[in-house]
Amino acid sequence: MEYKDTLNLPKTKFKMKANLAQEEPKLLEFWEEQETYKKVLEKKKNLKKYILHDGPPYANGKIHIGTAYNKILKDIIPKYKSMKGYNSCYVPGWDTHGLPIEFQVTKDMKVGLSEVDPVELRKKCTEYAKYYINVQREEFKRLGVMGEWENPYLTLNPAYEAEQIEIFKKMFSKGYIYKGLKPVYWCAHCETALAAAEIEYHNKESSSIYVKFLVKDSLKKVFPESTEEKNFVLIWTTTPWTIPGNMAVALHPDIEYSLVETEEGNLLLASALVEKVMKEIKIVDYKIIGKAKGKLFEGLKCKHPIFDRDSLMILGDHVLLDEGSGCVHTAPGHGQEDYEIGIKYKIPIFTTLDNQGKFNQEGGKFKGLTYKEGNIAVIEELNKNGALLKVGKIMHSYPHCWRCKKPVVFRATEQWFVNIEAFRDLALKEIERVQFVPAWGKEKMYGMVESRTDWCISRQRVWGVPLPVFYCKGCGEIIVNEETINSVKKLFLEKGSDSWFALSAQEILPKDYQCPHCQGKDFEKEKDIMDVWFDSGCSHAAVLKKREELHWPAEMYLEGTDQHRGWFQTSLLTSVAAFGKAPYKTVLTHGFIVDAEGRKMSKSIGNVIAPQEIIEKYGADILRLWVASSDYRTDIRISSKILDQLVEIYRRVRNTARFILGNLSDFNPDTDVVSYDKLNELDRLVLSNFQNLVKRVNESYDKFEFHSLYHEIHNFCAVDLSSFYLDIIKDRLYTAFADSEERRAAQTVLYQIINDLVKLIAPVLSFTAEEIWQYLREIEKSEESVFLASWPEVNENYMDRNLEKKWDNILKIRKDVLKALEIKRGEGFIGNSLEAQVNIYTEDKEIYDYLISFKDQLETIFIVSKTDIVRGKGEKGLSSDAYTGVEFPDIKVLITRAPGKKCERCWCDSETVGGDQKYPTICEKCAKVMHEHFEE
């Protein structure tokens, strides 16, 4: 018999090379065939619920790396909560209405919005959305995300749309929804109003102009020295095209203003800006006539620099001194602050632009020009009139449309609004009740809602849920009441919102319905649809309240940081308005995905990394590991280098599992488990350390600190196991008799660790955990999937603080010994550490006694053939060749060659080799095993 046949070498079919890209689809098939998720829900159905409500991604293309990150992050939490003992059903959803899909469909049809039948267009939009729902569904499943994929929620479903109408009814009945003329973000290219959440800010070069408005009223009361004919108020603007809409000039009541005598007349501007402005408009000779507070100018009239009308001098706290002249050009139809102050002073509100961004009749001589063309024409007209003092260029952050990426304008139009002021205090109270992760999200959300007055919910498009509003043709009154809305809701529930466009107003309204104002019977429908953020913002009512497996409010909403002004906020507003309470208990926010240098992903830069490419090259578990390893509280970096590093970390975890599985091939938990009291100190130490890991990982999951648990698990596998325990017990596992208590003790520890470790990694490394679990089931039959297993809890009986403390110093000494061995190996003095004898010298009696207490274990701990502990300095010349401890400075380590010969069976150098006549080439320990167990 050869000695190698007497060794217990590892045996497992668990592969060293993961081949995740090829193997993961097989596990997806396994989960599908076994109906794993369905079984998880069935097992947990009577337990306490923990619901993470899915913020619906938009159904208009393949998923990108940000979508993948978001979905994986969402998947980790329900998996953990479910294994932990909750009923944590995850219902994915899709946002399906809105401009991007309509835009793409009309582009594919090569028609304008006015050239296509609305019903036909909506049919095409539905097909487009459903196509990409199916595409994204498969991509999300490939990520390992578990959920009710065959029964998701879609904002285009009739039941969803009907519930959205119900929310509109509740809000309208409370007086929260109204129609009004107000300036809104308007995209001339897409011809629709936009919500704040649909605005992106990009740098834009604009023309900046200084314009003087002739003061028609006398300034003698304020400045006795002034002349009557040459007084002007000086304004500055970066939107010259809005000058035709000017109705006033705003000054701050408490800012000091100077009247400055110049070659261009007497100019009124803020005193603090005189020097800067004069330099900009290139006026060298000037003299200050007088100074006065802004409040003294209220009500004075100026002449509009182009049209034959007055511009009123008014007061506003929004006037600042950071740029311009301190005198603000005010066009109430083209700015929020302008509008608000216009209402205060009862100044007419009107827009000079039509839907396409062209000047209308209010634009006078500029009618028909686009606002871009108007910029040039207005500047020319001001120059001709002698009102223009300076034209310049400025690069500034400017609002752009989220879809077409073109600059937008502020334009006063009749729109439907939610009056947020009416319930804002309640919304703010609810924000205070919600837990935000990270905590700064609360302040961000609070500030946004606190400063918001209204929400424009109407859009001039076709693909969406219509506003359930009618107009009486007889008297022109708006018709919205419980009876009419209920009729619309019933229709949508039965036939979907396409029916709004297919049927007449009379066919939708109750039979023989009469106008409550004039008893007329002739009506027309509202042409606008609802803001898509209103659609998705109603998901708490349409999904959480309607599906039996869910509940309201949800435990968590989880999205990117941009959703503080998007879905988080619209969900809050509709929920508070309709039900008086926030729809969520916790809001978790993650940052944006950037490259290794912190740059935003951009096709033009060439730094875009597609999740599909990562999966094809590395596998989805590497993508999932990246998600868990990143700190989502800041922007998240990704690059090929980062992924390669994660591959190495994954290999360490996988190889740790493979080593353990290989050494459990002959272990039967029913017969081979060694009781805790019979384990040696090393075994009990690693069990105690593992319980500490379980405790820390549980805490990290509970705090949603996934990057922390990633580090904890990786360090335990790499340091506590691979570099320490597994390294030390190899000799025991391989060379001791297979059924010996010492070997079974090590296997007992390994089995307990891997059985719990696989569960700890399952929410993150879902594919690998399932793969490991199936091999564990060959050792002991258990739940058919790791996701049906119970979450590991801390075993307090295994936690031994005294033992950990006792071993703390020996572990430090071990690091110094390993370093000394490494140095000698580098010098060529030894090869394998088993060729070495470790001699430790110390003058400290306490340290000496401590080391002596480990005397019988030191060869095993250091993985050497012999050790010697010496109290004192040692032999002459020791200091020059010995290694002085770094971790433990009170010792010196001298490496010498171990005496004796190499054992052919265990490879240790031993003086007992040759002492056994029958087995002369092996050591005494191995010979004993041979005599007792391998002789015929």
C-alpha cells in the first residue's frame, strides 16, 4: 500500500473554476423548474410581512448598469428578510406611459403627433412598452433577482389606471387639484409641460444683456439733484427673448440703490454693484448723485424699452446681489418668482410664446419667430431704441428636457396643478416619521417639499392616463365631480384608458348626464394626460393596497438619489393627500454609477460598461458582489480593474468553500459530529470567531450596510479560515485516521461553518450559494434550495471571550513567526515551512510562561516540524540572525533547520523517522496510524 492511499485527501465535484457565465443559467432553470420562489412565499405566507416596494423602471430599452445596480440592491434585502423569517414578497413593476415611448413610436412611425389617430398611437405605444417589459424581465432574472415576474404591476394595466383615477378623485374632492394659469417648464421641441423631476441641468451659453428702462415718474422726492428726463433703471438678463413679456422691474426693499450720472443718462442700480457694472458696460466717467433704499421706489412707472406700455417698479425679497445690477427684469408669464410677485401686485400674467416656442400675438412685432430667433431680434430692437448698454456671453447651468436634452423655457399656460401648500405641513410631518438611509436624505427631502408650492400634473401628450375632466360646451364650466370620475374609473377598469380616446364625452359620462351649472348635455373631454410621475406616484394605492400578498405602507422604498424630487416625493404627496400618511417607513437612497475616475457614464467618453457584457465575461455573481462591495451612500465606481479585483476576492471565497466541501466528502452529520466539549481550543476558537462574524453580518444586513458585511465575510474567509484555521488543520485532516475524533472534530467545525456561511452569502452571491448548497445536500438532505433555509443566528454557547483573549497574543506571535519563515524562505535557507525549527527567545517571564502553555500546539500553529522556547537572550550572535517581533516586540525568532528526516507520509521533518522497523521512512505519529488502521 502506498502512503498516499492512506491519506484523507479532499474529494469534491465542486469546481475550482466557477464558469459563472455558463453555470448560472442552469441554476436559473433549477429555480424555475422547482418553483423555488413560489415555495418561499408559501413557506413564509403566515409570517410577519416586510415589503420592499419596487420603484418602476421605464420600459423603453435594455437595462443599463445603473438599473442593474438598483435591482440587485433591491433583491438583496427581500432575500435576507425572507431567510430571516419574514414574508417578504417582491412584486416588480414597470412605468409604461409618457413622452419617451411616445417620442420613439412617433419617430418609428415617421409621423407628427397631430398626424396620427390617438387610439392607433396608443396601441403602438402599448406594444412598444410590453416588448421592453419582456426584454427587461429576462435581464433582471439573469441578474438572479427573484420576484413575481409572471405577475408584475404595470402602470398601463386597467386596474392600475382605475386606481389612479380614484386617487385623483380623493385629491380633487379635498380641493387639492385645480386648473390655473401659471408658468411651467415647457419643452418647445416636445410641446409639453414638464415636471421638476423631468428637468436636467446642463451648461449652456446664453446672451447676457444690460438694458435701461426710462423712469417716467419723477425721482425728485428721492433724489432732489436728479434731472427729470434722463433717469433710467438698469436691468440685466440672460434671456433677452423674455423682454417682450416684461411688466415690471423688481428691487429689494432693504438694498441700497445709487443713482449714477453717466454719458448714458442717470442709471439706477444697487450701490454695491456700481463699480463692477460700470466696468462691464465700459463707462469710465460717472458720478453718484445720491443713494436710497429700494422701498422708496415702489409704484414708480418706467417705459417698456420696446412696446408702448408701462413697467412698474415693485419690491421683492428674491432680488440678490450675486450678479446683474440689483434691479430684476420681471416677466410674470416666464418665471416662477416673476409669477408670484406678479400675482402680489396684480400684474397681468401672459406668455409671449406658443406651444412650439414661437412668439404669439402677445409678442407683437416678433410674432412667428422662435424664441431663439427672438433673442437676436430683441437685442437688435433694443439696440435700435438706444436701450441696450451691453451684450455679452455667459456660460451657466440651465434647465434642459430630460428626454430630448434641449433647453426648456418657463411659459405661463393653463395647466392642472396639485396645490401642495394645502397639505404641505402634513407631508413635512410624515417626512419626520420616515427613516432615511443615509440620514441626510431626510433633510434633502424635507427641504424640497418645504419650498414647493404646487405640482403641474398635466401634459400635452397622448400616451398616458387622461385627466378625468369634462367641459360643458354650453357654459364653458369645468365638470369634475364624484359621479363623473366614478364613471371614468368604471370605464378604465373594464376597458382601459384607451377608451377615453375611442369614445365621446357623452358615451363616457352617465346616461343623460346634465351640466350641473346650465343643465346642458353637450360636453367635450380634457385633452391633456396626467404627469407620468403621478402615474408611478400612485403605485402605493394601486399595488400595495390592492395586492393581498403586500401591505400599505411598505417597509421600504429604494431608488437613486434623484428620486428625492421624483418617485419618493410624488409617492409621498399622493399618499399624504389621499390617505394622510407616507406610503413608506424607510427610504434608502443610492448614488449614481461613475467610472474609476468619478466621471459619469457617457457613450461619448467611451466609459459605459453594460451589465450584459459583465455577465457574459464574469457572471452575474461578480456583478452582485460589486453591488454589495460598494458604499451606496456616495457615487459608485465601476471599471474593468475594479471588477478584476472582485474576481480575485470571489475566488478566495469560492476556494474556501471548495476546500471545506472537499474535506467533508466522508462526513456524515448524523454519526460523525463531535460534541462541543470534546473540541480542542483551536476548534472552539474558530467557532467563537465565526459567531462573532454571524453577529456582525446580521447587524450589517439590518443596517443595510452591505459593503461592511462584504468586508467581514471576505476577511473571515481569507484570514480566519484560509490563512489560519484551514492551513493549520490540513495535517489533521489529511494524515489522521479518517474516523479519528481529532479529524471528525475539525470536520464538525467545518460543517457548521459552511452550513451557516452559505446562508450568509446567499442574498449577495445567490448563484454560488445555491451551488454550494446543492453539494451540502449530498452530505445531509435538507431544504431543496438555500433560499428555503432559515437564517443563521448567533449561538451564544459557542462564544468564548476568554478563549479569544487567551489566543490573541499567540496569533500576534504567529504573524511574527510567519514573517521570519518568509524571510528565510526568500534567502533559500528553507523551502517548505515543515523543514524549519522555530526558536523563540524572550527575557519576559510572563511571555515565556504564556508560550510554554501552548508548547504542545506550537508546531501545529506555526506549521513547522519543531519549536523551542528559550527564556533569555540566547546564544552569542543570535541578535544578528534573529527576527525581532513587530507584532510582538518582546520576542526574537530564530529559524533553524528542523532535526531529523522528512516523513514520506506527513512531510514533517522528525527525529523519529527510521525508528519503526516496518515503516522506516515515516515518523512515529504516522507509523502509529499505519499500525492501528492499515495493517491486514
